[in-house]
Amino acid sequence: VNFKARLEKKLCLARETPEPIFDISQCNLKEIPQGVFVLCKVLRKESLLLSENKLTALLCSGGSLTDLSLLTNLDLRSNRFRKLPDDLYKLENLRELVVSQNQLTTLPPTLNRLRKLELLDIAENCLQSIEQVSCMLQLRILNISANPNLRTISPHLATCDSLVDIILDEDVIENPPKDVTQRGTLAILQFLATGLPPEGEFTEVEAAVVATEDFLAAERGAKRSSSEQEERQRLERFMKMEKEALEKNQEIEAKLHLEQQRKREELLKELLQQQTQSDEKVAQLQQEKEVDRNRLITDILREEERWSGVLDKLISLRGGPDPVLIEQERAEQEKLLEQLRIQESELRKQEILGAMTDLLANEVNRVINYQEKRDEASRDVLARECESNDILEEVFRNHSNDRRQIVREINRDEELQKAAVATLISKHDARSWGLVEQLRIVEGQLAAMSLFEMEKRKLATEEQIQDLADRRLSLTLILVDLLGQQEQRRQQLLDTLSTMEDSRNDRQDFWLLHYQRLLDSQPEELEFHSLDPLLGYNFLLNGVVHCLPFLSRLWQNKALAIEDITDEHLMEAGVKKEKDRAGIIKAIRDFVASSRLGDDNDFEKPSAPQESESDESPKKSPDSEAAAKSDTASEFQEVTAECVICMDEKVGIIFIPCGHLCVCSGCHQSVTNCPMCRAAIDQRIRVIQP
């Protein structure tokens, strides 16, 4: 059999025909084809027939059980289901569920949420309990036959008020008993509700069963009438029979209730009478036991008196003990005790001597081991000390030889002497130091801007990116200008060296003498340190970064704190313009304030410096402005961006003219265009490391 062709044919028929039945039975399916649930929803199918396949789960890729909410009939007969899904209750309009001839061992706990279910066929399975079938007000027919492990029907079944037909195996079911199950569905329900055998006849149930079956058959379309009038009449007859059956059931239930109440009262009377009789018997038994106890006590006292008399007679017949024998026994006992004391003392001495011997032997072994370990450790320490001394001696010897060799080379090579003098001049040149610090500040801001721009590109904020691009280009122009000034200053220092060389008068130690003079003229405490990035950022904001060379002498004065610098100190340092002095003092105050307030600001900070606000923007207090500057500038103190190419090393190369700082010193040679903006690279500048 070509099951694939059969399946395709049935799927095509389901799509094309207007019938509300979706039939894919007898297709040898192991899983439900994709999209079947969705097709049932789209085509508004009311019956889904999946019988005589090999299905194990009610699952369909591309759909869920919610798509089957319009179904009224679901046929899963002759498959391999072991359990039904817990969300079966989502088939809220389901009226007939057939899962017979499967391998079900249990029913889903949400089965009773199928409020409209009228027929449930779970025959020929492996069920052990049907307690999940409860409170199903519309359920009329229940088929639980051919379940060999199902011995007991749960009392919860009595909550299904509309149930009129239960199909079961009378030989398999043990509870209710066989005489109850043979009397029909109503007798079973009454037994489950009361726990007592029902009384009376139940002949009306068969008519209700036939009416229910006709009603369900009419709803499935098996017996369609030719006119609406016949259908209406059939429904009226059915409703009338249902009403009569319900009234009779209510009368029977009332009679059963009265009978049950009467039997309960009779049972209580019998129990009370039995309890009274039991109390009387217990009192009689207690009285008999008390009499036996008194009799036993009297006999025991009588026996005690008799034995007391016998003992008195025996004692009177036997005379007192012999004093000589008593003295001999006492002497022997004292000898035995003395011998035992002597043996005990000897044994104790031997034990003490043995313990002392073991203790001394252990102590001697411990001392010997300690001396051996100490001698071995001393030898190891001496050996390591000798090796260390040899290594240090070799290092000192090599260092002295290298130093003497370098000194000889410097004495022989005037170019090295000239380079040493140039290095010393550049090292102690305040203007060169100022240019280097300005370059560091600008490079730090370019690094922060590049990192901030990468974050904004992820958020796709084009307006802020364009604003950052304008600022970055401005900083790039400043960087190029500072590099030109640095090159110009270097050329001036070289010209100074050339002028000095013209006046050397052919002296061989000319450059050595000038090197010594520079060392002698330089104060010992004068040493240029890297400027704090936050302070440099405040100098840049206040437009006085060009005054850094004049302030180099102030930084060397350790007795002068930075917050104590006044206008007079700046005048002495060489800052002539009043505007520059005011800017320097404001930058220092902002730096001190931001250092104090920086630790208290935990909100999100910008990654690039903000432009100066216009006159129209609202004014801020000095404290808030200092805090804001601290928050902004703190982002330039530590820029730890990674290379966008290798994603490992830190960035270290600035591209000109775009100004991006996004690659490391090892990857910049492999690119010709900027990785961030794709602009052509005219120049590459290595970042000055602090």
C-alpha cells in the first residue's frame, strides 16, 4: 500500500471539500504531518480523524492544540498512545473523544476541564484508574471496557450528573460488585454516591441510553432527518424523556436518602446498645479480677507467715559460729590481700618503667632526626647562598664591564656625546614638556571619543555621531598643530646645539663639559612628571593648556600645594596675561572640587568632553558644574579600548586626518583606510604612553 500517496490524496481532499471533516486515518503515520492543526483552524474543521496509525504523541510541528479549539470530534483509535497531553483541555468545544485500542496507562489530570464532552471512549487500554473522569456535567456515554488492570471505579464518577451509559466488563470490575453493575448505569452511580447497594428497578435507563445515542448520532450526521420539523420533534421527545428520567432519578435519590438516613439511625441504636453491653461486661470482668487479686494477696500473706515460722525454727536449731574458725578465715583473707597488693605494685612499676623507656627512645629518635634535618637544611642554605653570591658577583662584574665599555664608547664618539647633551636639554626643557603634556591630553580625548563613537554606533544614534565627528576633527587639527610645534621646538634645540658646536674651538671633551655644566646647573629636585589627566582636561576646558611650560617650576615646589597657588605665584612663573592666570586658577579649583566629588557620582557618565554651553542654557551651580566636569573628565583618565582588528591589544595609533584611535601598534600597518570611517590614512601617530 502506498501510504504516502494516500496521505497526499486525503490532505488534498481536506483542503478542497467543504465538509467539516479532516480525515487522515489509515496512513501509517508515526507523527502528525506539519501544518495539520493550522489547516483545521483555517478551514474550520469540526472532526479530526487520526485512527489506525502509529502515533505516539498528539504533537504537530508548526501548530498547537489551541488551533483545534473548533473541533467537536477527535478520533485517535488504534494508535500507540501511552498518555495524552496535559493541555488537552484547550479543545474547549470537543464533544466526542475516542482513544480506544491504544496503550494508555493514565489519563491527563485536566481531562475534567473538557466541559462539553459527551462521549468518552477509552476502551482496550492499560488503565488502572479513571479518577480523572469527574465533574464532567455533559458526559453521557463512557466506554471503559477491555481494560484488564481496571478493577475499581472511582467514586468521583458519581459527580458526572448527565452520565446515562457506562460500558464496562462485569467480570473484571470488582468495585462496584457484579450484582450492581448488572443492574445498569444508574445503579452504579447510586452505589458510587452512597456506598450502599441500590434498591428498586432501573428500567428507564435503557430508554435514556437509546435517546442519547440517537441524539449523538444525529449530531454526527449518521441519521440526518429530511426536514427540520422531524429534527425538532425528535429533540422535544428527547428532552421530555430526559426530564422524566431526571424526575424519576430525583425521586429514587430522595427515597434512597430517606432509607439511608433510617438505616443510619438504626445502626447508631445498635451501636449504642452494643456499647452498653460491652461496658457491662467490662465492669463484670473488672470485679472478677479484683476478687481474684484479693484472694491471691491473702494466699501470699498466709505463705509468708508460714515460711517465717519455718525460718525461725531453723535459726533456733543452729547455734552461733565458731570464733576460732572466724579468726583463721580473717587471717587468710589478710594474707591474700597483702599478696594481691604486692603483685599489683610490681605490675604498676613494670608498666611505668616500660612507658618511660618508650618515651626516652622516642625523644632520642626525635632529637636525632631534628639534628639531621637541621644539618641538611644548613647545607642547602649555604649551597644556595654560595650560588647566589657567585651569580651576583658575575652580574656586578658584567655590569661594571658594560658600564666601562659604554663610557669608553662615549669618550670616543662625539656623536653620542652630542646626542646625550641633546637628550638632557630636551628632558629639562619646560616648553618641550608642556607640548608633550598637551599631546597626551589631546590623545586621551581622541581615545575617549573613539570609544564613545563605537558605543554610539551600536545604538545607531547618527546625530550624536556627527557631533562627535566635528569635535574629533577639531581635536585632530589641534593635535597636528601641537606636533608641528613639537617639531619646531626640536629644530630650535638642534639649532642651539649647532651654535654651540660652532664655538667648540676643536676641544675633544667639548660635549662632555657641556653635559657636566647642564647637570651642575640643573637643581636636584627639578624633575618633570606626567601631568594628571583630570588636571590637564581642566586646563583644556579653560583654554590655558598653552601655559603648561610656565607652570613647570611651580610643580617642583613640594612645599606649595596645588590648591594654594595664587595669582602672585603665576606672575612669578611668567604668566603675564590676567585672563590666562584666571583660567589657570579656575582649572585648579575645578580639579580640586572634582577630585572630592568624583567618588560620589554613580550615574552614567559621558565618554567624550561636552561643548561649552551657550548663554541661553540654564546656569548650573559651581558644585554641580564641578561634579559634571569630574564625571566627564574621569572618562579620559583610563581608556582601555581594544583594537578593533585583533580584539586583544590596547589601541595605540591615531589616524590622520580622521582622528580615530582604534587599532594597536601591531595592526596599523595592515590597513590603508580607517576601520571605523573608511577614510584614507595620511599619517599615523603613536600615542604617548603615560
